[in-house]
Amino acid sequence: MGLGRVVMRSDQEPYLKKLQWLIKEQSAANTMLEDDEKAVVPENTPAGQSKSAGGAERAVQELEDQVCVLKSAWEQRMGKTMKVTSTEMAWLIEYAATTLWARDPHDLS
């Protein structure tokens, strides 16, 4: 199954634009997708209009909050600190996003 078209929204920050480009290039290199319907598409808000990214900023804040709660629960249960560079953290971030999406798959903003 997999994902179809993925739109990556961000503001005009140079490091975010670079990250978008890197993800798009990596995605293209790791897939055999031939049509535009299954692609990573960078989309940037107009310069000086950060309010147009409000939904994305709320989504990021929700994800950060979810990661914080799950990380805290994991650390309490395991009795140790989770390193940011660990494979557990990579999994936890993906899991946090999945739990948020499962709660309301139509509200991706």
C-alpha cells in the first residue's frame, strides 16, 4: 500500500528548505515511483506570512507534546533516560505521529 503524494510544508527558513530537498531526493532514490501522484512535494509559505503555516505549527506542537509524554512514560517504566539519537527515539517519534493520526485521520493540520 504505502503513501501517495506527500506535501511537506514549511516557512522560508534555509535549513528547512534544505531538509525538504534532502527528503525529496532520498525518497526519489529509495522508491520506484513513476508518477507525480506518489511524490514528495515541498511547499513553502510566502515570505513574511508565518500565519499561513498555523495549522502546521499546531501539528508540530501536538507532536512535540505527544513525544514528550511518551518519552517520559518510557523513561519512568525503563528506569533510564532515552537518548535523542537512539533507535528508541526514532521509533517513538513515528509512533507518536501514528497515535495522533489514528485519533483523527482527517485532521492532519
